[in-house]
Amino acid sequence: MAFAINMKIEPQPLNDEALQEIVTLIQTQHGYDFSNYAKASFTRRVERVMELAELKSVYDLKFQLTNNKQFFPFFLQNITVNVTEMFRDPAFYKELSEKVIPVLATYPYIKIWHAGCSTGEEVYSLSILLKEAGLLDRCKIYATDLNPLNLEKAKTGILSTKQMRDYTQNYLQAGGKSEFSNYYTARYDSVIIAKELRKNVVFSQHNLVTDGVFNEFQLICCRNVMIYFNRHLQNRAYDLFYNSLSHLGFLTIGAKESLLFSPIKQKFDAVSAASKIYRRID
């Protein structure tokens, strides 16, 4: 998608003042607050958007954000990091299956929040674990993301066949108990996740920067999202998760994320330090 007619444009590097102008403009015009995202990572993403859109200056970017209604969805899709896969980090899912799901089985009804769900691959991985444990019918999974385009794709349950071989290997390494092909139907160059894995998932938009608690959960998964936040925003998210968990509820975060410097670290016990699985104790 190009928003200017140019040949091989190298966009101007962003300085702190220009970046702040863009952050303020986005918040004013579109209601998204990126002020507490990690600066270096966010700067790289904005520069990447400018390159993709063939915008040579901050002025051009501000013009598009202000005047072109089609531009902001494109901006949002490319500013957010949408790296995901089914059974990403198989060791995590193995530990989740062995150490968390048996505890969830003791609840008559299970509510799970998957925050930052991207296009849904990890949500459906969790659905498979719950299905194999005989728990899916009494679960409700609330899958949320900042990006509405991600959510629309996730709702379809449609994935490319190109990744299915890798996903199958991930599933087997995670201790899968069935044939992975039982969980989807192939259609030409795509597959669709089985309806039974989708029926108890509610996809909705939620912004960890501005939105609050909306339920009480026995499990919250938010993996590889907070590495893009600065410390202030990380602490806000951790506090939000704490207040959204039931007593003795579980929180999972990404391999490069940590509760170590969070004010609420004393309120959690490590179930698996290696896989970053924690349990609320306070």
C-alpha cells in the first residue's frame, strides 16, 4: 500500500521531538495512547511504517494520519507486532498442561483471558489443550487485542497451510495427545480451525494502556506483549492482571518478561520460573 508516489524513498530518521508529536497526534485524532511504549522499539516501528507507505518526512506521516481515513488502520496494523504461531514455545504449553490445567479442572466453570491475542494462533492452541483435558465445554476464553484487524482474522479461524508442518511439530513437542490434523479442515491453500475449538472463544478489542478490569479469571495469558512497553506501562498491566485474577489464579507472561521489578511481585508465587507461569497468592 503506497500513499505517495515516490521511487525508493528513505524516510527521515525520527528524533524524540518528532516522535512525541506523532504520539500526541495519534492520541488526539484516533484515541490510541502509545506514550508509554518502549521508545526504541516504537521508533523502529514508526520508521518501518513510513518506509512501507513511502513517506519521506514526519510532515507526510502527520498529514496522512490527519487527513486519510484509510491510513490509520494500515498504520495500526504495522505498528503493532503480530508475531505468533500455534504452540509457540512448546515447553511452555507442556508445563501449562501439566501444572495449571489440572488445577483449572477443579473449578466448575473456567474463565480465561488471553490478552494480546494477535491473530488467534495461541488462543486456539490453548483451546486444544483444554479440549484434550475434557475442560473446553466449561470454559470461556476472552481473547483481546488492540488491533481490530487482528481480531477479525482471528475470528475466522483460517490459517495458511504453509505453517501447519511447523505447528504440528510444536504440538507434538508440547505433549499433544491426538492427531493434530483432527483440529482443522484443509481447504486448498488454507485450513480452518474446528468449530468446537472456536465456539467458546469471545474475541473483543481491549487496550492494556487505557482499559480496565472486565471480569474475574482463573487464568490470564499475556505473552510477549509487555516487552514493547516501558516500565510504567508494564506495571500498569501487571496491576490490571492482578486485579483481574481470582484468588490463586494463574498468570503467564513471555520468556523475556519478568515480574521481578514489579511492585506486585510479592503477590505471586512462581509455578514455573522457566516458563514464566505464576500464581496469585495475595
